[in-house]
Amino acid sequence: MNRKKKIFVLVAILFFIATIIIGYDISTKTSFPGSKKYLKESIAPSEKEVKDSLKSETK
């Protein structure tokens, strides 16, 4: 291999390694959208829970 081809292969390998490292780093800091536990609907009490708590407070 001539010198230019060696440099190109080296730069290509470094680029792929950097891309894999950055992709892994990003994927560890984010979560799958379907796995979110604390959605607004699950945090806020439902209407039935609010009514039940009001009934128990008035007794």
C-alpha cells in the first residue's frame, strides 16, 4: 500500500471507532421512549382516587 492509502485507511478506522464510541455514549444517557415510568398520567391521581380521598376526609 502506498502512503496515501495507509493514511486513508487509518483515518477511516479512527472515524468508525469515534462514531461507535459517541453512539454508545449517547445511548447510555437516553432511555427507550416506551420505558418511561413517570408519565404525567401515572403521576397525577385519577378522578376516582381524588373522589375517594375526599370521601374519606369528610368521614
